[in-house]
Amino acid sequence: MALGLPSVLPNPQPAIGELIRERQPTFSFEFFPPKTEAGERLLWQAIRELESLRPSFVSITYGAGGSTRDTTVAVTERIATDTTLLPMAHLTAVNHSVAELRHVIGRLAGVGVRNVLAVRGDPPGNPGGEWVRHPEGVDYAEDLVRLVRDSGDFSVGVAAFPYKHPRSPDVASDTAHFVRKCRAGAEFAITQMFFDADDYLRLRDRVAAAGCATPILAGVMPVTQIGTIERSVQLSGAPFPPALAARFERVADDPEAVRQLGIEQASEMSRRLLDEGVPGIHFITLNRSTATREVWQNLKVGARV
């Protein structure tokens, strides 16, 4: 994994790792790269509507198998240059050689993007399929963390799993994997979505018990449609809380009631997390702003920032 000269960032942006240490709690939003012109319009409408809330930062995800690499970089570049927002780019190792990864890192550095979320990523087409290392790539997220950190003055985050990663055999080994990522140079972590505050708190406690003090932001996504419940299980690998699922099932025939319950649940969970001292909340927006803004208003976030 030979490295060239580290990238020099022009007018580097603030490091998210430092912001989290200095300004808890942070509030941030996650977007995904659009695939169509209509999707692009929806994305930028959401970005402009949420920009007025002055989040701590925003993140742009990376498609499975690196399928949205160029779009992810392009959206991140535009946010960096055309908005007042602080962007963080997701970067995955799937289907990428070290040389390709360094090219992406260099493009981000070229517009001053300093913050990267380094994740190994899922196989394209089948998140549960066998993970195959690129012959000239890296094996694990911790290797990707080292690569990014060695490439310049980057602030690197990693993923955390309140239940456990779907590929981890048990919670103990999952915790050990997480700690290794942090010790490789990660300054912060963001959880996969979850719907029970206790899952987050148990994660925080076991990481602390392992001697790791890396701050872990909570990934929160309001359930606005019944179908979101099934998709969330596929995406997070965690079972949806049965008691909460039963509450949604009782109003399943009323789309507006489902949406209101989702806003209420996300607000209540976020409020409890804040009371428990969570260092930040990361809202997964699905490129729409309305539900996120409603949760934000319920939390009276403006009074906290």
C-alpha cells in the first residue's frame, strides 16, 4: 500500500472530530447521491431547506460497490463550494484499488474537503452477499482509515452498529472491530440507524468498557412509511423493536398517522439521547427535509446551538 506525498488541502475546512469535542451536542444531516435529474432537484431542494437550520455538518453517502463514486464526490464538492454547509464525504473500499481510493481522496482534498467517513461497504447488488476484497484494495475499514489519515490532514469517522454489524458473529467481536477502527485513527463514529435508545446506550457502554473514548453520534431516521420498517432491517441488520412495530401496525392503514407516529418516536428517542449526553445526532434524511425539520423543531435545537 505504497503512498505518495500527502494531499495538501487548500483552505482546509474545520475538522468534524474537533467540532464534536468542542460543541456537543452536534446536529447533522445525511443525504445520498441522486440517480436522476428529478432526484437531483429533490436533493438540492432538501439541502437548501435544511441549510437554514445551520447544522454542524452534512454527509453524502457512497453507493453500494462504489456505484455513485463520481456523483458522491461531485455533490460533496458542490456543497463545499456553493453552500455554507460543512460537508463530509463517505468513502467505501468495495471494488476499489488503493490507487482509485487515493484518487478520490485527492479530488476531495482539491476542494478543501477535510472530513471523510471511512466504511468498508457492502457488495454491490446484495448487501448480504460475500464480501470480496479488490485484488489491489484493502481488507477492512481500519485499513481504509489508515489510508485516508496517511493521505493528508483529514478528520476521519467510522460506522458503529448499536446491535452489531450483520457480518459480526457476536457483539463482543463487533466491539473489538470497532475499537480497532478507532485506534487506527478514527476521531468519531456515526451509528447505523436504530429505533431504541437503549441499543445506543448499550453500545456506548461496551465501547467505554473496552477502553475506547471515541465519541459516537446517533444515527436517527424518522419512520414516515410502513415500508421503511422492512427496509430499515435490511439496511441496518438490526431487528425492528417489536413493541414499536406493533404501534405502527395499529395505524398501518392511515399513512398520515404512520408519519405522525414516526415523527413522535424519533423526537422522543432523540430527546432521551440528548438527556443521556449523546455527543451528537445525525439525521438520515432520505433527501427530504420535512420530517427532519419537524423532529428538529420538536427538540428545540435552535436553543441548543
